[in-house]
Amino acid sequence: MEKKFRFKTTLKCSGCVSKVTPFLNSLRDVTEWSVDLQHPDKVLTVMLKTGDTHSVKKAFENSGYKVEEFR
């Protein structure tokens, strides 16, 4: 069963989103994702097959951006 997770990000624009796209798309656990650039925290919403958010955090670090779980 898929689970939805939300993260605050350091993304600033659509160019930033395009930089993280290949990293997020390469994750097998991610079934769907989107970024709300209009939100002050630039919220990333991710649907995961498991509850393992470590891979998402690692993908963001590898792309040069920071992410933290949004509560």
C-alpha cells in the first residue's frame, strides 16, 4: 500500500525541480511526486511503496538540495 509523505525543500524554481527530477525518477520506491513551488516551504509530496523516506532524502542530497520531513 502506498504512503504519502511531504517534505520541506530548498528548491527555488522550476530549474531546481528539473535538477532533482532524474534523481527522484530513478527511485523504485517512488510511484508519484510533485513540488508545490507556490508554498513558502516549496513542499515536495511523494507517494512511496514503502515508508522508507531515506532514499528520497539521499536523492535530494545527491542533487545538491536539502529536504526535511514536513509535519
